[in-house]
Amino acid sequence: MTAILRDVTLRDGLQLTGKPLPVARKVDLVRRLLALGVPALEIGSMARPDLVPPMANTAELIDALSPAELQHCWVWVATPRHVQRAAEAGVRNFQYCLSVSDAHNKANIGRTAEDSVAAMPEAVRLAQEVGGAIQLCLATAFTCPFDGRVDPERVLAIASDPRTEGAADIVIADTLGQAGPAEVEALITAVGTRTPKRRIVFHGHDTWGMGVANTLAAIAAGADMVDGSLGGLGGCPFAPGASGNTATEDILFATRPDWFTPDTLAALVSLSEELLADLAEPNRSRTAQGARSEAAAFEWVIG
């Protein structure tokens, strides 16, 4: 398993919670995750703070991090103006997100998918102007909470649209967690063979219990990066039924990158438990639950 893990706790993880975290707490979380070896993080969003209150202090968080730390960090944007604001704050990794489904894009961003695609060249220009990298993130790539099943050809059409060519990466998001491994494998394969060559990222949710299976299917099909959130925290506030990212702990236990050891797991579980207790959120990670079991002969158990 060679895909890179990106932890999205500080953006997709927090955005459904009712308790915004102070900047100092976010900075501590970023630094502890990086120190443990987590190679990439999504740390916030330029979304309107009145619509997504937990993201209100994203600019302050960016300002508190060093350029070296920010090299590992991504920020969610949906308009050229978002890119400009993020760039002015010091961001160099931008995740330009739109929904494949018009109904969800209107609910989430207030415009059609075509409007978002049409604005992307300007977003790319602004990112490149500061030497940054931009991802094309396609939310609701499998199903939409309002329109149901999404035609894979619509995903491929947006991915192949000349106006999205400036993206270095493409993120395929199972926003509702309703896809199965066969669907994930088929779409990731199609993106890899039928659209411009770029790094493929899979963003999965565990709403229907398929998070780890879908992540492994995506990696087998060619995904280079996969997203997870501590304790399975998160979801989309504008997508009814989208609760719970695939847990970072579960992805790491399934993929076992070289830097991930029993000691790393123990530290991650403790970090996750601290955060979830502060937020009064449940821990949905099965790996975290297993690590707290009484099967002491297993090296991954921490008691």
C-alpha cells in the first residue's frame, strides 16, 4: 500500500461540530500530527464563517504556522476570491472544490457546477501566481443527497474539461459514503485512464460502513493519496446523511505505512480521544476501539 494519508480533521472533521476550536488548539493538533509522521493535512476552509462557524479562525491558524509547516497543509476553497484570500494569508496548497451534482453545488457553494468550472481558470492563475499547487476536488462523485446517483460520465467530463487542466491533483469524493468498493475501483480506474494525468486523491466517508474497504479499493485502482479524520469525525453540513469521514486510525492500520508503528497508533488514539472528548463527539474508529481492548498479546493493543 503506497498511497499517502492526508488527515482532514481540522476541516472536514470539524465542520459539523458545534464547538469551534481555539487557534492554539488547532496549532497544537497540526504540530502533533506532523511530529507523528502524518505527511499531509487539510487544516481549514475559506467558507463564510456564518455558514461554517468552526472554520471562522482558519486565517489565524494559517498565520500561526510556519512556511515549512504550511508546505504539508491544504486549505479548502471554492472561488477565485477564496484562493486570493488564502494566498494572501500564506497558503500555497489549495483544494478547489465543486460538486458534480448541481443540486449539491448550489446548496454548498451557491452556484451551478458549470459556474464553478468556469471560474476555475482564474483560481488556477491566482494559485500559480504565488507558486502554489491547486487540486480539483469533485464532491458528490458517486451520489447526491438531493438527486441520487451521479453518472460517472459527468465526473469524467468535468475531470477532462480544458478549464480544469491547471489542477495538479484530482480529488474524488464519496461525500455521502454510499459507494461500494466496486464503484470506487471503477471510477478511480476510469479517472486514471480517461482523464489528464495527475495525482489522484480519494476522499471517503464511512457512513455506510464502507470507508476502509472503499479506501483500499481506491488505492488498488491507483489513488496516490487518501483522506481520513481522527476518530471518523466529520461530514458535510450541506449534505443530509453525510456523517463521518473514514477514520485516520483505521486507514493507517489497514495500510501500515513505514512510519506507522504501535507507538504511533497509541499517540494517535490518545490525541483523537482528547479531541473528541473536548468536542463531545463519539469515537467511530474501530481501530481505536481495538487498541483499547484486553487482547494484550497483540502488539497494537495499548490497553
